[in-house]
Amino acid sequence: AARLVRGIARGLRPLAGRHRAQPQRSQCRYRYLARAIASAHGPGSHATPPTREEIAAGDAARGAVAFEKVCSACHTIEKGARRRVGPNLFGVAGARIAQKEGYPYSEAFRKADITWDDETLGEFLAAPAEVVPGTKMDWAVKETQQIADIIAYLKQYR
């Protein structure tokens, strides 16, 4: 699909009359897409954090699918797996923020005084910048049920 798009773009360049420089790629190849989707939804369009009851009813199997779809571009979950753009999330449920050795956390994360309990994880996944202002994570999960499922999945990896 990417080749097709590039081919179409090359074919249209002469019609445009000039060639535009390609934007510099960010460290996470999906970050530009995440920003575009987030900006298309507009401010305040994030999901409502799940309630305790919704989190308790979260399905880890659905959470695995949601994690793969939403989180795995930047995060890994398996114990000892290499980090990607974001830190490895093994053991994050119930842990203090910014405690993974070897990961260069942002200043915002290092200064935050947070323990990743169910409520905080739910709030963060729904609106990262509201929980940790200045975070580099600019992707929010858009569905409340999906947040509950991802939390159930993360809790399996303690």
C-alpha cells in the first residue's frame, strides 16, 4: 500500500509544479499518524476513564488484541524484551512511575508522583497529557471498554 501511495504521489508531482521536501520522520514511525488522529478528534474527545467495576470486568484476552493494535507500535510487554520508543511495560501495573532502568524518561515523568494503580492507568490511557502534563506520549485510547481490557492485560504481566 505504501508503494502504491508513493507511486501515485510521484505521478502527481509534475502536476504540482514543484517538489516538497519530505518531513523528518520521528523516532516512532506511527507517531505522525497518532498525532493526526488525535488532532482530528479535537480537544476533549478522549474516552471517559473506566470505573472500578468496568476495570474489574475487563477482559485480558480482548486487552491483548487491543494492546497489539494500540500500544505495541511503541511498547513491549514481555519480561526482558527490548524497549521501543516507549518503555517495556512488564510490571507496570502497581509500580511507581518512571522506574524502568535504562529508559530515558521525560522530565514530566521523572517529576510525577504517581503509582500505576487501576484508576491512574485508566485516567492516563484516556488522556495522557492530563495525568502527566508534558508527557511525550500523545496517543490516547478512545474507548472506555478498551482501556479496561488493556488494564486487565497489563495486570497479567507483574
